[in-house]
Amino acid sequence: MATSVADQLIEVLVQAGVERIYGLVGDSLNPIVDAVRRSGGSAQGGIDWIHVHNEEAGALAASAEAQLTGRLAVCAGSCGPGNTHLVNGLYDAHRSGAPVLAIASHIPSVQIGTGYFQETHPTALFAECSSWVELVSAAAQMPRLQRIAMQTALADGGVSVLVLPGDVSAEPAAHPTGTGDLVAPSSAVVPARDRVEALAEHVDRARTVTLFVGAGARDARPEVLQLAEKVKSPVGHSLGGKEWIQYDNPYDVGMSGLLGYGACYEASHEAELLVLLGTDFPYDGFLPQAHTVQVDRDGRHLGRRTVLDLGVEGDVGETLRMLLPLVTEKTDRGFLDRMLRHHADALEHVVEAYTSRVEHHRPVHPEYVADVLDDELADDAVVTVDTGMCNVWAARYISPTGRRRIIGSFRHGTMANALPHAIGAATAFPGRQVVSMSGDGGLTMLMGELLTAAEHDLDLTVVAFNNGALGMIRLEMMVAGYPSFQTDHGPADLGAIARAAGLHAVTVADPAELRGALRDALAHRGPSLVDVRTDPDALSIPPHVTAEQLRGFALAGMRTVLSGGVGKMVTLARSNLRSIPRHPLR
């Protein structure tokens, strides 16, 4: 039997297969941290403590681990400020669907409600960024509350917060720990038959159909492509769906949204029917707001971004397997072929702006950095991406393979996520290539995590896009018609800072040196950083903007490159054209 509540907490985590806790030691966490110490670490069947330099980074690291493994990941914060530092990372985890348990230690239980030193109200603080949050006020509530917290995090695909006062965690355990069966959700949501039949009628009735695919179709790629072939449909995707559907896809027409490219926007608006598959795509202005049907396993997502002709609650794979025998095969490829040609033309048009003499351009084109990095990445690399312009370069240049993973704060949109996400990935997968695409603005917000990477000797590479500016914020100002203000701070010597922190680091200002520097960093055993001095004027906007936004650019009077680069996606688009029959389009 565990001797204390803290010991019991660690025993239950071990039973659940948890190997580590990300956090910062001290104060009200001390009983738990000592229980971790006495557990002997994962090598001896216990728990490892992964020391981070900010609790926000610990929560982000846990978020990445949970997303990559599908298993429960754990972070911890001490009372007061330790808890509040957790909040941003937990928002990221919860909105990303990552099963994370946060241990939020609390002030002494007898002081709760007195305005005690560092007092906060964690149950209120974490309510909006979790599925479950409860206070353990007595030892007798454990381990039951902990098991409820863990099961809820897994079942809901989100965050649970166990609030544990330091004095309670030090109390003797009141109950035997026993054992518990933690169950990860595996059952599929099967749609109602009449809804699938109605969906088939909509597909048959429409002369032209476009499929728009999100991350909810990750396990249904074969069925999506079968449907596209049967109804001669272009296939577009959201950023979340890119890694699952874009590679080797003969129907690909690119991505819609703020980072969009290619013909996805046109295909979505010109089709007689748009079919949304497993996407909660938030940018309603890029959707036609008409002639749309939606399939999603979460009924709460249906219709909240666009008006629907029909909504189907069900897993994408289950739904399409029921749908495919019901739809009539279309014979007219005219719409599909026209969209494929338009997609290839759009990519060909913009690719020239990023391939002409870029190997000599100073400062280095950030698009060139992303393109070369894509060449050098392992086929199963994990790439973590900072919010901002790095999102653009990753979306347009990092090629999915079916084995690569791309992790970012795509739903919460926090800065500084890439390095902590990489720490979680490298900790969970020590033999896998992990690369953080970090903007200088994001990296400098949580720069202490370079020390985390060095102290734990994590095998990861930070590619720092160092343009001395807050590029995405500058872009936002331009679109709104404001002159940029307080966005340009000049490039810091990130390479020197990284070397001082104990990383292998090199600074690249000459594009001719870039490939060699990336190869050396990726081959280095341990943490490394490549500080690339990139062009702050290399900005990107979506291929479709309003007249008001264009006027904003004119008012701002700044240089920009429209539409952005597209990397090797142009190669895929060219190859897809080879499958188009040589006949006049109808």
C-alpha cells in the first residue's frame, strides 16, 4: 500500500503507462516530486521528472507527446503562479484534442479562501481549458478522483486537471491503491442509415462535387480517395488534414484558409456540392455558405461554420464505407480536370518567384530555408511549427509522406509552441528525427527551453527563422491598412545564445551554406540550432483577399510577395495532370 497520497498518485500513473511528468519543482509540489524521486524513474518502473524552465513549456511538451502517441501525458505546476503558467499550454492541448492530465498543486487546504500567499482558484482558472477539473480536499478521495480525471482526459480527448493541495498530497493514503483499467476510446461513431442515404442522394443529384478534408479523416484516406474517384471530385484540405490526405493524391487541389494555396478555394465555391469530411475548419469566410454537407464524428461541429443542406454525425471512415455502394459513379471528369489544371497553373505561377536566384539572395528567403529543410528531413520526421509565418512555410513546403508528423498550435494559435512541442516529441521518441521550425519571436519568448533541451540531451534540431521581425503581426497590420509599428526589433544572435546554452549551433547568412549547415545539425547527436538570417519582407497572404484587404496593403506601402511559395507540391500537381484524358473540357 502506498504510504502517502503522493506515492499513490505516482503508482496510479505507472499503472496507466505514464513514464514522465513535465514540470518545475518546488513549494506545494514537493511531496509529489519526492515521490517521483523515490520511484526510481522509468528505468526502474517509476516515473521520470522532465524539468522545464516554464510550466507553459511543460504543458506544451505534454500536448505534443499526447498528440503523437495517443496516450495520456502529464504535466504539473505548483500553486499560484505555477498554475497560471500552465494555462496557455493546457489551452493548446485541450483545443488540439490531446489527452493530458495536469497536476495543479494548491496552497494548504486550511488556507483556501483566506487570501493566502499565492492563492488562486484553480477549479475556476482551468474550467475553460479542460473537460474536467476537481479539488482533492481529503486523502479519502484518492485514488478515485485521479482515475476519473485520467479516464475523462482519454475519453474526451482533452485536458483533465487534478487540483491537489500540498498538505493533502503529503497525508497518509486512506485507501489501498488497487488497480484500474484505463480505457482509450476505440469505438467508431456509426452514422444513422437514413442520413447516409440522404447524403448519397445529395451526391448523386449534384453534377459537380468537391471534397474538403480535415484531420478527422486521418484513418479514412483510402475511402476518401475512392469516393473522389467515383464522383470525379477534386480534394482540398485544411491545414490539419494536410498530413493525412495530400501526399500521393491524384485529386489534390491544395488548401483553403489563411495559409491557402492552389485551387481549393475555387473548387469549393464552384462545385454544386461541397462535402466537408472530418473538419472543423474555423474560417467561415473561405466557405461558400451554401450547397454544403458535412460529416463529423462530433455532432457539435455540424453546421457551426456554415449553413448545411445536410449534416451526418459519424466517423468519416464508417460513413464513407456505407456511402460508397450507394452513390452512382459519375462519368464526366470536366470539373475535376479543370480544377487540376487550375491548381497546377496557380502553383506554376507562384513558384517562379521563389526559385529564381534564391540561392544567392541575402537575406535568405525563408521559403528557400523551408524547401531545403524539406529535402533533408527524414521520411518519418516530426516537425513542430511555431505560430506565425513558420506556419505558412510549413504548410507550403513541408511535404507529407504518410509517416511524417507536423505538430503546431493550429487551433489555439499560441506563439512559442514549437520548441516545447519538440521537447515533448524528442522525449517520447528518442530515436526519431525531431525538428522545430521556430520564428525568432516565438523562440525568444520561451528561450529558457534551450536549456531544457541541453540539460536532458534531447536529440532535436531547432531551425530558427531569424528575420528580426514579428512577420505575421506585421502582415496583419498591412492587411488592416496600418503601417507596421513595433514589429521590427532586429535579429538577435540566436546562434551565440544557443552555444552558450550548450547546443551545437551555427549561424547562416549565405544561402550557399544553408544545406550543409542543416545536414550537420540534423546529423548531430544531441540538441542543435541553425540560426538562419531570413528576409523580413518575405511575407505571404492567402490567394483570395477582399478589396478592403488589398487597399490595406496599398495604404501600408510595404513590399510583399503574394500567394507564397509552394515547394514540391508543384511536382505533385504536374504529375496529376498526366492522368487527365486528352479531350476538350466540357
